[in-house]
Amino acid sequence: MDERLDAIFSALSDPTRRAILARLANGKATVAELADPFELSQPAISKHLKVLEQAGLIRSGREANSRPRILEPAALKTIADWVADYRRFWDESFDRLDDYLSKVQGYEK
């Protein structure tokens, strides 16, 4: 799981790849459609797509004479599960901070 998370977070570290995922959240798209909003060549976009595919974030489909890319929700669930493990820590930390601030504000009154 750690290696998969590393690959996912590495893939997500690039703003172009995050933008590609945001686009694919709206539905499948061809390489040309994905390249359109960027000032990048199709080979450069293809390299980004390869990284996303290797991380398991997207997959290639098959339609007649094209291979649209499709978002792969299982990888996103992997991230959500990892973050959920830390939510308890964050909630407890915020609760302690809230208690502390209530005490401090109580002393000021």
C-alpha cells in the first residue's frame, strides 16, 4: 500500500496532472481533448497520462479508433482511506485547541 500511495501522491504533485484528473472527473476524454487547454505537445501530455496510468489514477478505454482516458475511482478511494486514518487525529487536535482557546478566552473576561 505504501508504494501505491507514493506513486499516487507523486502523480498528484504536478499541477498539470491534477488538472487532467479534474477534467476526467467530468467524463472520459481523448489525448487531444486533454491536451487542448494546455500549451503542451501531445507527447508531453502523453507522458503525464503515463504517470497517471502507472499510479492507477486513470485507465485507457477502447472506442472504435480512439483510446479515451477514464478516471479510475479505486485509486482515489485509496487516498480517501489514507486521509480518513488521520481524521481522528485532526479532530482530537482541534478539540484540544478549542478547549484551550475557551480557557484562554475565559481568563480574559
